[in-house]
Amino acid sequence: MHRIWSTSIRKFYQTMDHKKRLEELHREAFENFDEYIKAKGELKKEHHEKLHEAKTNWQNAWNKLIEAMMVLERLEI
């Protein structure tokens, strides 16, 4: 029983480490992206709208990834 418990705890912390690192990468990528766009200067309205849509899609994809990870965690995969 102790061995199973130990394995479960280890998996939990590994998953938490992976999630934490993914969150850091996500945040860093968003920040770098914003800095890149600012360096390019002012955007035309059309480009600003496309950029906003792309960022929204990016955030939605991120949310779906986190949801999938939570499901996998519950299934202990």
C-alpha cells in the first residue's frame, strides 16, 4: 500500500511541475509576443483585429490544453 501511495504522490508532483512549467512558458511566450508587437510599432485597424483574434484563439487553445491535463490527472494517465 505504501508503494502505491508513494507512486501516486510522485506522479502528482511531477504533473504539478509539468503544469507549472507549462504555465511559465505560456506566460513568457505571451509577454514576448506582446513585446515583439510593440517593437513593430502601430498596427492598422485590420491588423489589430487579426492580432486580437489570434490572441483569443491562443488563450482558448491554452484553456483546452489545461482542461485535457486535468482530465488526464483524474484518470491518472
